[in-house]
Amino acid sequence: MALLSGKKRETRKSVRQPGWITLDGGFAARQCVVQDVSTTGAKVTIDDPNSLPAKLRLAFSRDARTGRRCEVVWRRGKTVGVKFVR
């Protein structure tokens, strides 16, 4: 039975700290709250999640050169789940 092989959830660390979402090229920085984070992704709350594209950058400062590239994997209300991509 290989149903769950490789799909074990990473340990999530609750952080609840301010973050910044920037879109392609570092434009339109939007403040968000990073609810929790793991080595593979994060859960983020943002006021206008519907305006988020599928790909974005998540940082803990407003400097667009920091942060990690992400892809949105789920959306529930104002909360969005992202996975980190290379």
C-alpha cells in the first residue's frame, strides 16, 4: 500500500508574523500575516486573496530581493496555502 508514500505533512511552525507578498519582478508588495510555515510551504492570511496570481514571492520584509518563490495550492476565504518552489 503506497497510498501515502512521500505525502507525509511537514512539521508546521506557528509564527503569526507580518509578511509581504510581492508579484512578478517585486511589484505591488502587499502586507499579509504568515500563520504558519514549514520547510515546504506556508499558510498566509491576506485581505484580498482573490487578486493573488498562482505564482508569487513571500518575504518577511518589504525588500523584494528577499523571500521565496511560491505557488498557491489552495484558497479558503482570506487564507491561502502556498508551496515553496525553486
